[in-house]
Amino acid sequence: MNREYSCKILKRDMLTSDTAYLTIECADIANRAVPGQFVNVSCSRFLKRPFGIASVDTSAGTFNIGIKVVGAGSSELASIEEGSIVNVLGPLGNGFDLSASDSFILVSGGTGVFPINFAYETLRSKGKNVTMVQGFRDKSQVCLTSDEYIVTTDAGDYGIKGTCIAGLDTLKIEGNTTVCCVGPVPMMKAVGNWASGKGLKCYISMEQRMACGIGICLVCVCKKKAEEEGIPFEHVRCCKDGPVFEFGEVIL
Amino acid sequence: MSRLGVKVGSVSLKSPLILASGTCNFGHELSEYYDLSILGGLSSKGLTIRPRAGNEGVRVAETYAGMLNSVGLQNPGVDYFIEHDLDYMRSLNTGVIVNVAGHSYDDYMEMIRKLEPHKDKIDALEINLSCPNVKAGCMSIGSDPDQVFEVVSGMRSLTGLPLWIKLTPNVTDIKSVAYSAQKAGADAVVLINTMLGMVIDIRTKRPVLHNNTGGYSGPAIKPVAVRMVAECSKALSIPIIGCGGIMDYKDVIEFMIAGASAVEIGTASLIHPTCPVDITEDLEKYCEENNIDISSLTGTLQLW
């Protein structure tokens, strides 16, 4: 059975001026989570807030989430005191198919850096060949990075100037490769089209205003191409049917 | 029977707790969290004759003590439900309530004709005359006592299944609407569906919801629901099912004192999916400590 957990915030680090990185204690979630999944976390607001799982430490029984301040809920959670208790539902949703190939290109934009980080760590531990491409607005937003990664910034004050596509264009594609991309919709669209142009399978992760996170309220839908003819589209739930979809499966 | 057993007219439920339509889908997802057989029943997602994609764009807005939704009756259609979900709901070993929505008188009649052959699998039909998020039918029918009488009478002539009429609070006089339902042969009324509301993004000067308005639910609306249950309890002879902002066992007791025979839990499931487990335990404890059966609370309100 799934359940709601009361979890302690063990550690809070600030990655940028407006982005926190929390280490949360919950062995069950750490053991069960796969990259691409998310958790729904309580704050003093009415609804929980969804965050992609950024990393797990199964030996310590902890997992991490990254929180960029966008509103009252994220602001509260980004400044939460270590030792505080939050209620957490998770791991939720469907993750990436990391058995799809032996070679992966991971692409993140903005806060997509967090779920993509978990995918990177998991793929590396499986000994797969992984190339990481991170896109940020400018240098002040750069986090969870490494010298081994290709980094692009819109402002051009760090790494390659331009979008993720500028980074992807530097790559030489060999063999059977899968692309996983998390970021703003225009960016996922561009990366998906880039991957299609190279004949590569591409997974994306959808984000919508969410309530329950477990598939019962139907508020966080996105449009999927309908299987039946004559119907323009059908709505699928980001939380339960996604958040990970294959590029082309949902209408962006 | 345990202390939590209740009757809603001819329908016996093992607990007063029913999961409200639109907050439990058809039970599949919540079954991953707890054994739904502890419940008195489960009310299906609102069904229509044809599948509905629901409203586009942002469908949820949050407030301090609740949320607005504008899902717009997204559902797979009643035929798909009968084929894929009805047997599953029956297998959950709890009351099966099928929520029926429509855009016109004829829609409601056709829905009854489609469900009637499956009456052995259904404990009650909950008639949604109250969804605020669709352009025709539902709330526009449910806010007019004459149309309520007409639709409920029509359905009454087509089925012997218990008809529970879910009413909208967006009316001046809930008693007259509820009384129309009773006069037309309803077996119970469900009070209340969501309240029509709007939340505006002050930066864009546009409503958060792309449907502009939505149905407000959660603890914020509970006093309105309790008041309406209390008012109708005096005016009606048929049972009332209370619904609106229940978060814990005390809220259940409050609704029952006001006059409810059973209650529906809705938005609370979106916040704490397993809350009915806690509420059940707390109600059992309450009944034990006070040495009562829960049903004895119904309508014990003492007005000043």
C-alpha cells in the first residue's frame, strides 16, 4: 500500500539566491523512487506542492528535492528550518524508461535540472553512457553542474551562449541513444524536434498546476493525441499518466 | 452491525462515510492507499452519455481554506464506465453510487435507461443537478425548483433504484429546491455541491481558472453546507447526505447533528488520501466512548 509519510527535513542548502535543495528523511521513498517521479509536499497552504525527485541515498534513507521560489508555498518550503516535519506523498507518477538504450543524452532547462540529476546519477550507477546538457537563464541560476557537463546559458555569461540546442549541436551521436528532457514546454518541444530529426527516441516531463498528485481530481491534465478518429484530443493526467511521456505522445 | 452502520432510506451502509464524486475517480487510485471496504460507499466520477474531455487550461486555484476546480465533468462516458469500471467498483465491497450528469432533460432520461439494466450492481444513483463548470444542464437545472421536479419525476418513472439528488448551494432558497426533489420522488438529497467562485491573478488581471469561474470546495464552505443541511432537515422527510469541507471526524458529527444520515468526503481526499481511515477510527472511538450508534446523532440539533 502507498501512504502519506511524515518526514524530517535533515538539511537545507541554498544552491542559488532563490533555489533551495532539501535532504528529506524517508527510506521508503528513497528505495522506491525512479528518476522522473515526484513527491507532493505539504506546507502551510491548503494544497501540497509537487517537486521532482533530484537524488536518493538508499543507504542513508534520504532523498532530495530542489525548490525554486515562485510563490508563497515554494517560498515557505525554500526557507524551511532543518528538523521540521513535512507530510509527503510519493514517489508519484511514472519515470523515464532507463532501459530504453545503453546510451543517453539528458537535457535540462531551469528546474528540470533536478529530475534530470536523478536520471544522471542512476544511469551512471548502471554504467550507461550518459551525456548531460544543462540550460540555464544565466550564470546566477547554474546549479548541480559539473565540468563534465555541457552547459548553456541564454545570457551567455556561463558555458555556451544560447539554448540547449546549441549544446546538443556540439554532440556526435553514436549508436542507439535515448534523449530525456525536462524543462519549459518550448524547450522540450525544440529538444524533441531535434531528437526526432536525428531519429532518436525522446522522453519529456510535463508540468501543470496540480492538486492531489495521485490521479483522483483530474485538474493537472495535458492534451494527448486521441486514438479514436474524429476526436481532436483527449486529456490525460500529468500526475498519474505522466509526468513522463514520450515526445509526440502529448500535444505541446 | 458495528456502531458506524447507517441507513439512507432503503440503502444500508456500513459507515456514514462516502467518497464524493469527482474526488475518487472510480476507486482504482485510492485503492493503492487503503482498503476502500471500510467506507459506506463511493460515488463515481460524474458520468455523461458521451465521453467529455472537460475544460481546457488551468483547472485549479487555491485559497486559504479550500480550492476551486473547473474540471468540467471530464469522464469516459457511461458506456465505457459500464464496461470497464462498474464491476471494479462492485468488487470493492462498499456501496456503489453512480453519479449521473447531463445537459438536458433527455440526457438524464437516457442515462437512467443505460444504467437501469445494471441495477443489480448499483446501490444508488446520485443525480448531479449541481455541477457549476458546464455550460448547460446540471446547475442551471438544479437551481430551478420546477426543472428539478420535472427531471426527478421523469427519472422516477424509469427506475426503482434509489435516487439521491445532489443539489447546488448557488440558490437563494435551498429548501424549495430540495422540497421539489422530494415531491418528485427522490429518495435522498445530497447537500452540497461546490460553490461558484472566482480567483483573479492581480498581475494579469485575469481569472486563474481558464473557465473564469470554478466550484469552490474545502473547509471554507463547510458552514454553508451545515446551515443548508440544518434548514432542509426541518423541511424534508427524506434523508440528507451532508457534503462540504469535511476534514475530520468532528466535521462528520457536526453534519449528522445538523440532520445528515450520511456524509461525503471530497476535497480532504485530495490533501490526505487516507483521511477516511483516520476518520473511521476516530468515529468508532467516539461512539465507543459515548456508548452510542452513530446513526443516533442524525438531526439532534438544538437550535437557540
